[in-house]
Amino acid sequence: MAFCSRSSLAFLFLLFGFSVAREIVVGSKTDAWKIPSSESDSLNKWAERTRFRVGDNLVWKYDSGKDSVLQVNKHDYVNCSTSNPIKEYSDGNTKVELDRPGAFYFISGAKGHCEQGQKLTVVVLSPKNRYMGISPAPSPAEFEGPAAAPSPTSSAMSLQGGLMAVVGIFAMWAF
């Protein structure tokens, strides 16, 4: 019986142990919040390769005297409108909690930067998708419209499928 209790505990750890919130530096580097040098250098390309979860925190590091981060709705994102942001950050070390599944839109508050590509769409997975092997959240490209490049195949699905296989085998072994 003790074996089943330890097995159940280990299974729960496997299932819920991956829910720890992460701090994710935007673009995976300190100076990423800038006008991209090319489309392939776009932060949306980075976001397409990254899977975000509810509770994660995005972190921007930038020169507060020259730039800011605006969280906006989809319409303002597409049109690079800075006039009515949901939230405005200008401290140079911005942290935003991703508190719900779905799309989040961010643009630069510096004049003309958004029009030159300094913007970011982040798609947060719903909690049920993380554990049940259901298809992942759509890529940022699907939220931007027809001008965006197609989303690359995600290695996250391979990892998720592998994790589910390990959990399934462990569950059969434990019981």
C-alpha cells in the first residue's frame, strides 16, 4: 500500500510539478526590445517557438529614457495605435504576468517603432492543453492576420507527447 501512496504522490508531482511560473525574458536576451533588423529577427518569430503558460511572467529590459512597452488590444496592435493602451510600462525593467489563456498584444511606445516591427503577440496555453495532450494554442501568426508568416512545427508537441507517454506508463506501472 505504501508503494501506491508513493506512486500516487510521484504521479501528482509529474502532473502538477510542471506548473511552476517562469520568468521569461522577452526575446531570450536583455536587449531584444528594439526595432528588428529583419523579419526573421522579429520577436514574434521568437514567440512562435516559445510556449507560454498561465502564471508565467514576461520580462522586458530596455532603456526607459528611450522606449516603453504598451499592452494593447488586437486592433491597436495591428494599427500600431499608442493612444489607448490597456497598460503602459516605462520603467526599463517591465514584468507582466500572463494571467489568462489567449493572446496578449504588446507594442513599443516610442514613436514609429511599432510601424517598424517592434511589437509582440504572445499566445498563452490554456491549463487543460498543458496536461491532456490537446493541440497547442495557436501561434501569434494566427492572431495577426494574413500578412504574418506561417507558424513553424512546434517541438513543444513532441515534448508534450513524450511527457504524456511517460505519465501513462508510470500510471500503469503504479497501479
